[in-house]
Amino acid sequence: MAHDCLFCKIIAGDIPSNKAAETDKILAFHDIAPQAPVHVLVIAKRHTPSVSETPDNAIFADLMGGARDVAKQLNLEDYRIILNNGAEAGQSVFHMHAHILAGRPLLWPPG
Ligand code: 5GP
Ligand code: ZN
């Protein structure tokens, strides 16, 4: 691949992951450092670095629709979907991803 991206390597299977769901558009896998009893990451297979750098809107439908479908498959009723955009907002991997957090009460506003 042209760029050195951790999540593209997970999509390619070069780095193993604990998969939760997969379609032709998205991959969902369990976070390596879970922040809740359920912590799943949903990524589009098409590389885009972040929310603010996404070239078109279709990828958001793939990501958010994918997150909804994964939550349903996991029988989650209450859950939070988070997209961190930029380092100061908590983004550490620059392949856009949605976090699904569930399984414990979630504070609002987040810290
Ligand atoms: P961010 O901080 O960018 O919003 O989220 C990146 C997430 O990726 C973090 O929650 C981090 O624990 C997770 N992560 C980083 N490296 C790996 C990995 O190699 N495998 C998995 N499954 N998750 C990872
Ligand atoms: Zn990537």
C-alpha cells in the first residue's frame, strides 16, 4: 500500500484483529484497549484520514450505517458512537473510525 496505515494493514490482514463484522464497505473489530465492556471500532475499507479530510459523504453513511448494524448484531440497546477528529480530540490513528462503546453507564459530557 502507498501509505503506512495501521488500520489498512488490519483490513489487508497483515495485522490480526478480533473481527466483529465485515461487509464489502466496512470492517468492525474489537479495540485492543477496550474502554468499556463492549468497545468496537468500525472502519471504512476505503482509506480516509479523518472526518475533516473525508472527500465525500458516502463514506459517512457506510461508517454510521455500519456502526448501527454492528450494534444490532451485538444486541446492544444503549451505546455511544464516537468519532475523534484530530489529535487534541483524541484521534491517534489517522484512518477514520467510529468507536462503539457499550456495556456500562457512559458519562456526559465526556472528559
Ligand atoms: P483514536 O484514539 O484514534 O480515536 O482510536 C484509535 C483506537 O485504536 C484506540 O482506541 C486504540 O486502542 C485502538 N488501537 C490501536 N492500535 C490497535 C490495534 O493494533 N488493534 C486494535 N484492535 N485496536 C487498536
Ligand atoms: Zn488506512
